[in-house]
Amino acid sequence: MGTFLEQVAAAMLAEHGGALADVAVVLPSRRAGLHLRQALARQSGAALWSPDILTLPDLMARLSGLRVMPMEELLFEAYEAYRVVEGTRARPLEDFIEWAPVTLADMSEVDANLVGLDGFYRDLRSWEELEWSFNEDPLSEHQQHMVHYWARTGKLHAALNQRVLALGAGTTGLVERLAVERVPGAFTWQRIWFAGLNALTRAEEQVLIAAQEAGIARFAWDADRYYLDDAVQEAGDHLRQAVRRFGPGIIPVTDHLAAGGPRVQVMRASNAVAQVWCAADRLRAMGPEERATTAIVLADESLLPALLEALPGDTGEVNVTMGLSVASLPVGGLISGFVRGAVRADERGWLLADADGVLRHPMLRPARGGGSMERALDTLFNTRAHRLDSGIISGILDDKDPEAAKHARAVFAPGAGIPMRTRLMALLAWAKRTVEADPFATEQVYQASLIVGRAADLLEKYGHDAAPTGWTTVLPRLLRSARIGFFGEPLTGLQIMGLLEARGLDPQRVILLGAQEGTLPAASLERSYIPFELRRAHGLPLRDSGDAVQAYNFLRLLQRSKEAVLVHVDDAGANGPSRFIAQLEHGLYKGRPGMMTVATARVPVPVRGAAAVMIPNDEETRARVRALLERGLSPSALGTWLRCPLDFWFRYVRGLKEPDVPGALIGADVMGSALHAVMEDLHRPWLGRPLDADTVEAAIPGIREAILARFAKDFSLDHLSQGQPLLQTGMAVQAVENYLRAEVRAVREGRRITPLALETELRTQGPLRDQIPGLDPVFKGRLDRMDDRDGVIHILDLKTGGADAKDLELKELNLDALRGKKGHAAQLLMYAWIHLLNNPDVAEVRAGLQTLRSAGASDGIYLKLGTMDRITRTDLPAITALFADAVRALLDPEAGYAHDPDNTYCVFCAKE
């Protein structure tokens, strides 16, 4: 029987022979036109004139004599019309943009369905009034707003149509309305074949009627009896209407689905990316001839980049119909980030975070820079300034990359008078220099330069080039609509396409990706402000119309195929397989075992070759550890070793320093040091005497000034007065104030709190002299605070972060019980052990953490041995034996240093 387009070609040649010069063919897609031309050439066997091949939008534009105005240009024309209609009440462009796209879509739909404007907008105004017509109260503010909205929109619609018609353009709907007004006189062909069409607007239907009445129309419906003859099947809704109006058409309706359909395999994939690996796995199992008759159809077009990455290396010829959106590519991220930053910049320069995002973008960082640019950027962002100006940026880059510094001066130059076009072109010139060895990246830069030029031309034309809102409005739309296409042969090899591009085509094998509910059918249909009842009353499309179109596209894809693989995501966040799959299961394939199967995709995941790092405890390492033990093992070092041995090796054996975190935020190190210093300054005058509630309370008002004074040693006051640092400062002030209020409450409730020591050194040597041959380890640490609280010594460690009381509970005293999240418990245990050893008269102590994040920070959370929250002298032998085991493990030549995968806080370990 052949494909649908082969049948159309045969019918055309049977009627016209080779005389096709005065024939037009209207198809659902341009890609279908390529296949029709091939079929005509192959079947004719001789040279012939090609017919005029059009899509429906092409036909409407040809008949009307108008071009469809792109949305970004249409928005500005609409705003000009809006300003005329509203006069002095017109809102700024940024407010207009909030609602204009949906309104313009409504206007286009009204025109495409030939709705009379006066009556339609009168009905809309009446609708809002009618809702409250039986209410004695006047219209609410919302009702008044909507009545005004529809009155204004009616005037705006007429004014916009008048403006764009004067430019020889229109919305899609206006082009269709004008096409209807100009037929049948606008037909220039002797015959028009309408092949493979489905859903029609009222205007499109009227054009087809005019062609039929003129005696020049031929119809060919691409349908299957399975859904055409069954009124329950939504996929046939639009075609049944078309057949009733225009007749059955020249091409016989197939019964491939009705007679059995293709073999279908439904594959459950664990996530979105697993879908593309499933497709790649299927391709590997095919031979070259099978691949050449296969189409991978993407219901979710965002899968394209991952799919291209996953294709087998021996796939052979591949043709991709969709292209990649520039917005989704690195250059799109670079431009979007730059425009966002430029809009927020002022005379003081760029926000640090915005500048960081631009300067660290991969398209501005040379692949073989040897790390010099990275070091320059680290220097730049360690300035801790809240804003950076052009001079600071270029000055630091000058030493490392003078050429980059020159570009930076042009891109970040101060002054509102420099056009955004100039800055963006300088940015792209910088990117071009960096990526010139990469052809694909260079193509991205080229396409982006065209987009920037187009955006600038539009903004200059309409007088919005100086307004940041104009750029943030136009540029993202252009970036989304522009695509970088792929070279390929559209008639041979593996075909990769979207669901719409598949219309009219008949691949033998189909692999459909994204076949989950919410994607197929798509859940995100166009929004509309037109109420449902008025849409129905005026014959505008409803939600079920869109679902019917998607159902048709799905079944049409299957109707001539031999095999189909439908892949959907089956994870916790997915909505399950598409309902179209369920309809196949309970309809077409019900009671037909083996024709439709369901399986879970078991895709082999490439094994990463990187081996785990294991540092041997060789002689050199043990010598370094012995030296550390002779100098003094601190509670922090012990805690790090217990959490992650490899992190301990980097920090304490090799002596690596934790790098400063660049950026505008107040780092945890600076925050901790400042708050410790403030707390020490507050409590030092109270050492040796019980806290007085009134005295502590009187200190609270000065906390903000004290904290700001500490922060000012690292940051300017201007930096601390805005953005994230302002929030961090406020949170720090609140935390310390809450801590002091908790102390006040405790004292007034009768607690006796006497500070005994602040930021004091604890040290012991000798307890392990007899247990570790040839070594007398030193244990030392700096204790934040020690109190006498109601007669019990309290050893306290102040934490600016959070802590969990469960992490301070030790059921046993051995090394395994201290590993993982028990690092703080090990530190407190060492503090308590040293203090009891150094003070024989002390019978017991409590050791705990005071976390400033907790409202009751003054009370603290305490180390527990078993069920007891006090460490007594009877615990000393067991604790001493524990630390002896730790020292032996550190010096064990059979041991090594490896990363603990459960620890996520390592600075130096390479974590997966």
C-alpha cells in the first residue's frame, strides 16, 4: 500500500501526470513536503515541475498577503496601541508585559475563529456585570477592573490590528481572518491538495470551503478506522468533522490499527536521562538497515542534548529536525546572566554574586589557562566587597591575562550612557576569543550576536533601548526561539524529531521518549483570560480540543509502523505512563497477549574509572603523625580523623589550609571568630562571680554595635548594610541577644551561673607514656568557656551552627562508637578527660555544646555516657584506654587514610 505520502503522490500523478506547476499541496509540516517531493520524483521516473508545497500557515500568509509578526515585535506594537488606548492611565512596559502575551494569544484566537469583535467584547463586559446583576451591592473592585479590562482589550484589539495591517503584518489569527476575506479571488492554482490535515480553525475551514466551492480542492485524510469510525475515540474528533464537511477524501482510510497495529513495548525508565540510554540501547541492537527506517520521537524535546550524547558511535547517518534552543546552551546562560547583572548594577558597580556568575562562566575561562585566571578570580572575589567596578575587575585581571582585562573594561565599563548592545557585543567578542578552537561554541557565539543585534534593532525602533526592562523582555524570547540546527540528510538514516514534525511521516520503527502523563498529552496548554462559557458560546477551542489533537498525533504515529517502543519515566515525581498508553492497553490490545508488553528498562550505566584514594600509612606519614602527637593532638584533629581519615591527612598530616570562600557572604570562619570574640568580651568582666540578671540584660542593647565592630575588621560597613551580609548580621545579632536573654531567664529562675574561664588552653602529657612505647603524646585544646553551674563544673563549646543531641550520646567507649557524626562527642570527651586529669579535686564535670541557633542556647546539650550526662573520675581509665587505641591506630603501618563516603563536609576529599 505504501506510506501516506506515497499514496498522495500516486494520486497526484494519476490526475495531473507531470503537469504539477499549477498545483499546490498543503501539508501538516515542511518535512512532509520533502518526503512528498521524493515520492513524486521516484514514482514519475522523469523530470517534472515540483508542485507548490505549503503548510497551512504558509497558505494563509500567501492568500492574505501578510506576514505573521513575531511575538517579540508584536509586544512592542501592542504596547504602542495600548498607550494610545489608555492615554495617561497607561502602565509602564514592565507591567504591560505581565499580562500582554496571554491577551495577544486570546486576540489571535478570536480572529482565527472569525468571531465578531464588537459583539464578543460586549459579551465579555456583560459577563462580568451579569455575575453580580442580582446583587444589590455595586460591582466589586475586581468586577470593575475586569469590566474595564475587557472594554480596554476590545479597543486595544482594534487598534493593534489597524497598526500591524499598516505594516503588512498581523497576528496568526489576523492573517487567517484576512485570508478568508480575500478568497476565492486570491487562489492562483488550478488545483490545491489538502493532505494530512487534522484540526482546523474556523478561518482555515472557510478557506478550504472556498477552495471546494471553486472546484479546485482535493482532500486526503491521514486516518485509521480504529479511531475514525469510533465516536468514543477523541483522536478522531476533528477528522470526523472534516469528513462530514468535505467528504471522505481520495486516499482510502487505513485499517492497520483496526486490524492489529504494531507490536508495542512499554518501557519504564528510572528517570529522564535513563530514557535516552534506553533508546541508545535499542539502537545498538539494530543493524544499519533497521536504523535507517527508525524514528526517535521526543514528546519531551528537552531530552535532545542527552540523547545526542548517548547515541552509539556507530549509529551512522543521523538527521535531527529540531535543533537546540540557544537559551539552553552555554552562550544563552552567559547572556542571560550578564543582562540580569547589568540591570542590577549601579554607579558603584556590579553585585559581587552577579559578577562572579559572569566571570566564572566557562565561555570566558580558557580551557588551558594553567589556573592563572582561576587564581585571579579568587583574588578578585576574596576582596569581600559587596560591589565590584570595572577598575577593580580589570586591575586584578591585568597581571594574569591583559587581553581578558581589556575585554572586562569594555564589558563592565561604568556609565549608563553605554548601550547594552555595545556591552553585549564586547562580551561575545571576549567569549569568541576564549572558545575559538571549539567550532560548536563559536557557532553559539555567532548565533548569539545575531540575536543581540535583532533585539537591539527592535528596542531602538520602539524607543526602549535605554530601559533595562526592554532587554529583559525581548532577549529571553529571542534566545528561546532561536535554534542551532544540525546538518543531516532528512530522507535517509536515523531520524530524530518532535511529535509535531512526525505528522505525515510513516517510519517503520518508532521509539517515543517522554511518554508520561503531563508530557503526553502536554499539561501546559496556553492560558486564556476568556471564560469557559463564552469560549463555548463563541465556538472557540476548548481544552478537549487540544487533547484530541495530541491523541491524533500519537495514534497517527503508530498507525503504519511495525514496531513501537514507548518509554516513560517511572519515578516518585512522575505522573505515570500517558493515558494514551492505558487506552491502548484497555482498547486496541485488550485480549491480545504478546502484542503489547511492559518492561523495566535495565540500562547499563558506564562505570567510572576513578579509583578510591587510599594514602598508605608509610614511614614518612607515621613520622609526621608522631611529630603531631609530640606537639599536641587537639580535639578538632581527633574529631576530623574520626569523621574522615583522608580529610585528617590533608589537614593535619600534610598541613593544607582550608581556602577562603570567595564571595560577598560572611564566611563561617569569620562569623565564628567574631561571635566568639564578642561573647568573650561580654563575659570576661564577669569571671569569678555569679552572673547578675540585670547586668546581663543591660548588655543586650550593645550587641549589634559590638558585632558590627568585629565584622568591620573584614568588611566595609557599606558591604554589611545590604544584601545577604545584612541578613547574616541581623541573624547573628538576634542569636547572641537570644543567648543572653536565656541566661537572664535562667538566673531569675534561681540558677547559679559563675563563669570560671574563657578561651583557655587545656593540655596534658603523660597519661599514655607507659602505653605507647617510645612516645609520650600531648593532648591539648582551646576551651571556649568553663562555668560553675549550681556547684557542677560545666565545660562548654560554643557553636555558631546547629547540633543534634543524639550525636552526643555514646553507648560504648570505643573508636567505632565515635566515628561518623560523633566527632563533637569525641572533642567534648577529650576536654572533660584533660580537665579531670589536671584537677584531681574535681569529682565530675558536664561537657556540652551551646549552639547559638537554638533559642535555649544557654542551657546547652550535653555529652552522655550511657544514660549519664556527667563524666566522673571512675570513667577516666576507660577514656584513657580509648585515646591510647586512637594513637595506636594513627601509628599503625597497616592502616591508611581513605575518604569516608558518609561524610559530606570534607574540604579536600574528592567526593562523587
